[in-house]
Amino acid sequence: MSKSITKKLLAGLTSAAMLATATAVNLTAVPAAAAADAKVIYSTDFEGDSFDFTRRGEDETLELTTEQAHGGSQSLCVSTRAENWNGPQLALDNLIEANTEYVVNAYAMTPWYATLTLSMQYTDADGNTHYSNILGQVSQGEWTAYENVKFSFPADTTDWYLYFEASDANANIYLDDFTITEAPEVELEDITSLADVYRPYFKIGTAIMASNLSSKPFMGLVEKHFNESITFGNELKPDFVLDKAATLAYMEANDGDQTNPQISLTSAKALLNYCRDNNIPVRGHTLVWHSQTPDWFFKENFSDDGDWVSKEVMIQRMENYIKNVMEALAEQYPTVDFYAWDVVNEAWTDGGQPRTAGSNNTSNGNSAWVQVFGDNSFIEYAFKFARQYAPEGCKLYYNDYNEYIDGKTNAICEMATDLKAKGLIDGIGMQSHLATNFPSAAQYKKALAKFAALGLDIQVTELDITTSDTSETGLETQAQVYSDIMDALVEYSDSISAVIFWGVTDDQSWRASQLPLLFDKDFKAKPAYYAIVDGLEAVTTAPRDTTTTTTTTTTTAATTTPSGDFLAGDVDCNGVVEINDAVLLARYVAQDDTVKITVQGVANGDYNQDGSVDSTDITAVCRQLAHLTDADA
């Protein structure tokens, strides 16, 4: 039997929508039901003779219809859509203020299976248009609620729109009972700071986006619990900092120079200002990545339709790109502490091989870096240039997901050993996008032990733990898994300098439907929070220096410490090994999110006690049930 490993979904989803010219309209607030304690900014039930929404493209037809209605007798119908991004949009410049949080409540549907996404669009001070998905949900002929969906627009931006798009261009979109209100005031809980609790062990930080800055309660949580490190969710990724227009202008002004891509910090400005003004250190994320990097960056004449450039040209482009990023940050934000950078992100497959050559923008998971270089040799160049141009004291990391899968673990260790010998790398970034049923704490500790043995620093860079069971019981299971993982990190804290949670509240997470974080949509601490602070004392003194490279040679083998009596193969913990245990174990190994196994059950499932629950354990249980011995093999 072989284990099927689910690929990680793309973090930083951005819309591929094209901008259509929209005519300015005068908006009027139509009375509709809204929360009694929230100020209504705009509301419509589409029961009149007119509407304020406009089309995003050139082909859509927008009209009031009685064919479908959530409330009353009418809704807005959008038909004759030619592209997925075609849909209804609402201009907001005359209704709302920048850097202020608002809430949308609406109902939308399509007549058949499609994903309906509420998104936002704005233009920055440099004239660049930005798109961001807020909430996507599947509609299948039923009205789908978009309840209490938060949004805001950054300062120094204009041309604000909210819009709906659908994954199937042939599907009509129906919209009804659309309301925008001001976000309500929220009083945060008086609870212990996570940063204070874990200060003796490592930094505690989080990832945020510019859109989060306008939410006072959200940022209140950031400042109380995650104030030792900030990662920008998207704003420093290649597709956000690479400036095509400026690059083409530079090429034209410099005799066709093909080697000097230009960058812009416009998208990151609000977050950089926040970190500067609040003296919060920043993890740079990320310089070199196959994803969220435009194809033109790898093509002749910086053209999407051009041929791939040579390896030699790409080396020069890479150097100048990294140099330009570092110099721009140093010049414009000299007081912001970039204490760490993810130099290369996600270069290895789970099996420990380089990614397939090609455009990720054409086929998800392909790497244009491998397309140009032929292999993963680009990694060393990236670290070489980062070491040359990064600010003094900044530590350099390789970052990846599924880092506890043996093939990838081994590939990372081999790569890091070589880079360390050349003085190019300081640490390993373990993303740690986990689930309640995979990996086990023992599997995770096994990878920790291997990375710690390298003598490099470890940073947990994107921690979240999903649960498919959102009941009280499911959240308690999630809490236990969080506790097990944090216990493992404390155990290896001599080798770990920072633990970064990939978000703050569930509703703002890239895995929102699976409630992966420590705080809920109402800014309340979940059982997972209480599980990881239980028994630890808050320390408010200055933290230890957590950015120095560790030289530990710890080689302690990962072990499982069950909470009850260990019985090999007793996955359901009923005191006997039977066929149900084999079935449960097979579902667990196959990452069936519906299977529910206790921590003790997972420990029992590690039949051979090698720190990993895998197909060999399934085989061992089946052999026991069949009364086979080693001699029968």
C-alpha cells in the first residue's frame, strides 16, 4: 500500500480578473434589514426598478428578474458572461473610507455547481490595480449566504469595488439582499499574551496582510500576542514587488538591457509603515519561488509571449532582482528590522525531486526556475546573492511545506548541508500546515530531530492546524494536536528561534472553512489557545537573542509518549486489535479527513514504534490479524 499525500493549496490567491472601464454612479441606500447595533452604509433588496451594480466586462447582461429571489420577489441576474471574472460590481469610493473595516451580508447563487467568490479591487498611488479574493463558496442551485464578511481598503488607494465572480463562465449569477455596514466595536478578552508565555523559548509571530490593518480588534490581537515577528502574507512575494512597467521602461532607456528587473514596494507600503512605527521585526517572504512569480520575469524582452531566457541571463536577473529588493528596503525603511528572509520557497516535491520544468501559471506546481536552469541549481545562486545583499544580521532560510515527509526531509537536509558548508544558509523554515489527523506529533518530531542535527536554526514559519470536525469535540481534538506540536517545539527550543502562526483569526485564514487558527471570527480565543498556554508562565522581560544560528548537534530520536497504555495496533483504543483498527489506520494514512482517531489511537497505530505512521504499520496490523509471522513473509 502506498500513502497518498495531498498537495498544498495555493496560499496567496489573487484574482486573474481583467479590469473593465466602469461608469461612475450615484449610490443610494435602500432600506433593508441589518444588525440593530451596526450603521448601515448601503443596502438593497433589488425590489425596485433600478440598481447600482454595473458589469465588470463588456458582455454581461445585468437585469432584475423574478426567476429567482432570496427575499421578496426579485433579484439581480447576471447572464451572458464570457469570462469567469465577469460579474456584478459595486463602486464604493463615495460610500466608505480608507483604512476602515466594514462588513458585507449578501446572498448569491448559480443554477449549477460553481464557486462564487466575493472579491475586492482597488488602484494604488502608482496606478496599479489590485484584486483580492475575500470569500469563495460553492453554490449549486441554492442561495448561499455571505455572512458578516469583513473588508477594508488601504490608505492612499482609489477606485474601490466589491464584485462577485464565478468559476464557470457559463453560469448565471444571482444576487440578493446585499448590505454593507460598519464593523462593530469589539472588546478583546483579558488573557495571557502568547508572546509572553513562549518568550523563554522562541519568538512568537504571525502573518498579516495590508487589509488587516484597518481592523482594530484584529490588530489588537496582533499587538498583544504576536508582536515579535510579522510576515507579510503576499506583499513581498515576487508578483507584488516586480514592476513590469518600470522594467520595460528601464530596458528601453538602457539599450535593451535584459538583466535588471525593477521593483516597487507600493503594495507593501502600509505594512512596512506599520512595522516601522510599532518597531516589530519582519520575516521577509519570499524572494525565489516557482509560484506567484510572473512568466515575463523569465522571458526574453520581459514579455509573457517571449522565449525563455538563457541560464546566464537569468542568473544576472536573479542577482539584480534580489539586490534591488534589498537596496529599496534599506533605503526606504532603514529602521525596519528584517531579521530573517525566506530566500527560496518550496523547491522540492514531496518525493524529494526538483519540480517539473514549465510555467506554474500554466500548470500548477511547475517551476520556471527549473525550466531555465534545468534543475535546482538556482537555489545556490539565490542564497549566494541573498548573502551578498541582505542587511547585516539578517538570517537566510530555505522554506517548505510537508517537511515531515521523508523524501522531502532528506532532500532538504542534503541541500542544507551543502549550503551550510559554503556559508550560505542559516536555517530551515518549516511551514507546518498541519491537520488534526496528519502528521502525528511523532512524525513531526522526527523531522525536527533531523533538521536540528544539521546545526542550523529552525523557524516554524506558517503554522496552522485544520480540523474537518468543527463541533466542540472537533475543536477539543484540534486543541490537543496544537498542544502536542507546541510541546515538541519547546522540546527542541534550543534549535528553534521563532514560531510564526499563519494568520490570527479563522475567518481570515487561507483555510478558513477548516478553522485552523487560535482565535475565531469573533476574536475569541479557542480551546487551542488555552491548550498551548496551560501550565506555562508569562514572562514579560526582554526575550533572548533568537536570531543567532544554532550549532546544536542534537540527534535524539523521536519517540511517542502516549497518554494511556500502549497497545500496538489498537487504533480505536477499545483494548483489542481487530479488523476495524486496520480500516481506521488505512484511512488515517490516506489522509481521510473524516476519520476520527484520538492521540492515543495514533500512538497505537505506530505499530513498529519508528515515529512514523505509514503503510508498514498497516501491513503489520494486517499480518497480526492474519496470524502471520515473519517467517511467513
